[in-house]
Amino acid sequence: MILKGLEATRYFARPDPARAGLLIFGADAMRVALRRQEVIAALIGPEGEGEMRLTRIAAGDLRKDGSLLLDAIKSVGFFPGPRVAFVEDATDTLSESIAIALQDWTPGDAQIVVAAGGLTGKSPLKSLFDKHPTAVSIGLYDDPPSREEIEDSLRKAGLARIDREAMSDLATLGRMLDPGDFRQTLDKIALFKFGDDTPLLPSEVAALAPATIEAEVDELINAVAEGRAGEIGLLIRRIEGQGVAPVTICIGAMRHFRILHAAASDPGGAGAGIQKARVNFKQKDAMGRQAGHWGMRTLETALAQLIEADLTLRSSSRAPAMAVMERALIRIAMSRR
């Protein structure tokens, strides 16, 4: 049986112990690891591993001895309670061994949990779990965590009251960070709010959010938008050292200045226009000020210069790409004066 979306999220939190097994697969190893930790803890409880009710089987070991999994699900532990036989880093080469274990599984045996990397639609391992009447297959893709997943994670940590705007900021953060970093951020927020009954505020989310390469690019674009031309060269060198491409900077700058232009054109004023825009929660106040300082016409000129730089970057020009981008940003910053 295949589960997706909300059904999959709910199954991770409350897996059915009457099912023979579960396959979790996906290209993001951290995302798979977090979910299999969650589902195993839900099946055997927090003391399960300490009570030896969890058997770990490496893919290489199962490849050498195909009977390991069958032995693991049939063995009786010293401590009473549900048991799990976990196969990590599985591949299609293990399909036959896992199929035998699923076929011989009976109620009371250890439940089989298999973690795998990215599998194709025709994968034998995926097909085995998809078609098995008492097994579940869940694929994890690059979709950001949903609002319900974020709320559920915080609720489990004891944090139930979340400001609406803070929730939107967390959703934005979930799209920016990889799953492991985002999970650590949620844990840090829950620890920070431990014993605090007041709602989680956007300012608290901003204070606890980690810095990212996107934040470095934002810092450069903010320097341009605020007319700090003298800082651009140093920021460019720092970002270039991190492997960021000039076209990435150009795309980010065009998006930023288009938002400023739309805000500056808003009948309710630049501040009202920024509130309507979908922007990083850390940027709202700064971008509101920037839109007010630039003005609609000046922003149109800045956008024209960015479009010209973008065309040059994508053309057959032999000009050094980062130098082209740096010159355009300095010219824009100086035009604000």
C-alpha cells in the first residue's frame, strides 16, 4: 500500500502494529533518517532499543546472509513488547530476502522497517511494498514540511501556542533549510520556549533561525538596496568563495527589486505593499524602508540595469561573469544616492 502527503505524516506518528512492514525511501538521507527514527520510536517506545527490542541489520550483512531478516522477525526477545527489525541503506538487490521475510511474517513477529535511498518507479523493492497487502510504502521527496507537520513537531515538544505570522515564518524557514537543520531549529525553539506559556512570536523565530548561504546573498542585496556601495566588493568575494554563481545573485537581486517596485507602486504606501508581498520574515522591515527610499521610477531604472546584466551573463560574452555582476550592483547602489 502506498501512502502520501497527510496520510503518510499521520502514519509516521501512529504506525499500524498489525502491518508486516514499512518501506521509507527518498534521495534526502537526512529526511529518511528522521522519519524512520520517528516511526521506530512510535512502534517500540522510548525504551525499546534499550530493552533490545530493535534489531538493526546493515544492507551489506543482509546481502551476505539472506536469512538474517527472517531470523530477526521470528526471534523472541527477553523483554516483552513490540519489536522492530530495521534494515538500513537497502537497495533493490535485497528485494528477494525482504520478500521472503514479508511472506513468512505472522502477527506477533517483529515489524519490518526498511530505509532506502532514491528508488525509481520500476524499483523491485518499491514494487514489493507497494503491492503487498499488509505492507506500507512511503516515498519522501523534496517538498518542504507542511504547516501540519511543523505544528505537530512543536506540539510534541510542548509548544502549542504559535502566532499566525510566526507560523508563516516557520513555513518559510522550512523551505530554506534542509530537513536536519530545520529539525534542530524547531528543537531549539521548543527549548527556548520551555515553561513559557506566551505564544511564539515572529521576533523569536527570527532570533533563533540559523544563518544560510541565502542569508549571505540577502546581505549583499540589502547593501545594494541601501546604497552601501563600498561593502559590495567584500561581500561579493565572500559569496564567490562559497561557490555561489553570478546568475544566482542576479536572480535574487531582480526578485528583491521587483518586490520593492511593487511595494513602491502600492496605493497604500511602501509599507503596506511589503506586507502584501511574500518575503522572508527577516526582511520585511528593511525592505519596507528600502521601498520608501527608492521610489518607483528609480527602481525601474535599477531593474533595467539588472536585466541588462542578466542578458550579458547568459550571452556568449567573454567578460568575467562575477565582474559583470559586481559592476552592475555597484552602479545600482550608487544610483540610489
